[in-house]
Amino acid sequence: MHRAIRGLALGIATACVCSAAGAVTLNFDSLNDTDVVADQFLASGARFVGDFFVESQTFGGVIVVPSTPNYVVVGGGPPVLLFVDPAKPLRPATTTSVSIVTPQLLAPGCFDGIQLDAYDVAGAFLGTATAQPVGTQGGPQTTTTLTLAGIHEVRFIRIETGCTTPFDDLTYTTVVPADIFSDSFEDVP
């Protein structure tokens, strides 16, 4: 019994070990306009749940997209980005850094804000960052980054002002599978 508990404790400790060996950038340009973003990026370790929609409309050039033609618009919900093991998408994974790029906005126009809330595999809140100020009337392209150990889930909370809520070039450090449970029960009586 003691070994099984020690194995469980070791499994929890290794869930926080994150690798900065590389980064993945999703620019959504492989998807079609109006697609719902969901499981298309499982092989890259990302699962999107909720209202994430592909858009290519620039409203006459008012939105300057970082990597044309597509970007993603955040809907209500809040929608969630989950990090998963690319080899076993039902298995949770973690990363140490997540960033999004808000397109440049030429006046006249406005963007809603996006609050990014990060959680670990146990559902504990890790931290937050806010992308693009609410109701901005014109502005440069900006990058918003969360750098925290053990990010498994990012909630995209839309701060609504009646505008659109775009982002592009989602970048995160290479995901690491989260082993939160020991599966060696050979010593359990």
C-alpha cells in the first residue's frame, strides 16, 4: 500500500515537469472560413472546446491579419483550449507558455477584450492575462502571453462591448503529457 501511495505522489510531482524544447504555432490558415475550431489540431497537442470560429473577413482592410488569410473569433461560453498528448488525445498534457496575437485594427473599429485564464490538470487556477483592451478604436498588433508552469486549460473569456473578438498565431511551448495517476498497483494488497 505504501508503495502505491508513493507512486501516486511521484506521478503528481512529474505532472509539473514542462519542456521548453520547442514551440508550436497555429495560424488556422489550413481551415476554411466559418469552420468551427475543435479537434483539428490534436496532433499538435491542442483541443478547442466551445465557440471558436474561423474568419477571414477584414471588413475592407480594417483588420490587418498577422498571418493571412484566417484568424479565429471567440464566441460566448467561455470557449476553452485544452492541451492533450498528441499520441493519446484523451490524455491531458501541459505547457509552460501560451500566447495569442491580436490583429492590428485600423480606425474606425473596435475589438472586444479577451481574458485568458489558465488552469492546471487538477482544475486549480494558475493566472490570467488580458488581450487587447476593451473597445479599442484602432491600435497596433499586440501579443498577449501567459507563462506559468503546468498550464493544461486556457479559458477565453470574452469581454463584450459589441465588437468582434479576434486572435491569430496561437503559440505554445511543446506539450508534455501529464501523468497524474500511477498505474502500477502491483504492490497493493
